[in-house]
Amino acid sequence: MGDDELAEIRRKRLAQLQQHQSDQQDEAERQRQLDAQIHLVLMQIMEPEARERLNTIKLTKPDFAKAVEQQLVLLAQSGRLKSKITDQQFKDLLRQLTPTKKEFRISRKG
């Protein structure tokens, strides 16, 4: 393999890496914009106490909080919210969205 071929391979690989990095930056920027839009919608549809509760949930269960945020945004977009969500309404919504826990009883024969 000659120096010219090696240089060409390096140049192509560098171009691929730069394109990949650019794509990642674009995706990160799109995600930031989406998060900002969701945040704005939540500010408009939730009382401060309810937003505080959601932020607490984000710390402990980020995936669940993301799903709740998406549900709230969908409710807002569909026009099903007539007023801001209070803390009590948010608690009720969380109870509906939280999967019920199953109890298991283990008995030993002996």
C-alpha cells in the first residue's frame, strides 16, 4: 500500500468521523429544542406545585417522568385540558398512570 493510498484512506475516515460528529450535534440540538418546547407547554398547563412534583419524579424515575410529560403534552394538544393542572389533579393522574403492584405470597410446605 502506497503513501498516497494510505493518505486517501485517512482522509476518507476523517471525513466520515466529522460527518458522524456533525450528525450527533444536530441530533443533540433537535433534542434540546424539543425539550425546550415540552418545558414551555408544561409551564403553561401546570400549576407550580404540580411542576415541582414532576421535577421530583424526574430525579427518581426519569423514564416514567418522560412518559408523563408526553401524556400531558398530548392532553394539551388535543384540547382536553380546560384549566391548569393542580397538584391534586396531577397526583390523581399519576395514580392512573402508575402500574399496580402485584403481591406474591410464598408459602412453604414443610
